[in-house]
Amino acid sequence: MNFDRNTVLGFVVLALLFFGYFWYTNKEQAAFRKQQARVDSIANANKPNQDTIALKKESERIDSQNKVSSAGAAFAKSVTGSEQLKVAETDLLKITFSNKVKNIYYTFHLL
């Protein structure tokens, strides 16, 4: 590719436009964030105080009632039942699956 004076000048102008655009949008975003923080602080100051102890007790009561039902009917056995392991195995990989959601084991074997 042959670079003459006009090509170099074009690249310089494009670079200036590029950096100018990012500088301008960064300045506008900073002003927006500052304004949004001000609006949020005013909204938080005007919000009525809530009884946090009563809310905590209520949420604990609801959580204890919905513990099994939140898992859904299809997963109810996996919450209360015993753990069962299924193994899928090849020469390179051995994966052990569990019916319990929080217990998934991956074991890798290299040749």
C-alpha cells in the first residue's frame, strides 16, 4: 500500500474524530452519572424507614414455608431424597452426576 500525504492526513483526521468522540461521550456519561446519583440520593432520603426486624422475620417465615415448594414438583425428590450418582466415562473423561443440585463432580483422567 502506497502512503502519500493525503492518506496520512486522512488517518490523522479519523484518529482525531475517534478520540474526540470518546472524550465527549465520556464527559456526558460522567455528567449523567453525577445527576443520577443526585436523584437516587434524594429518592433514598425521601423513602420512609421500614421496620427491618419485622421484614426479616416475615421473609424467614415465607422462606421456611416455600423451601420445598420453590424447588418445584419435579425437583422435590432431589431436595428431600437420598443422593444417587450416575457415571459417564470415556478414556479421557469421567463425569459423575448427582441428583442433588449442589453436588456435581467432574473427574478428568488423561491418557
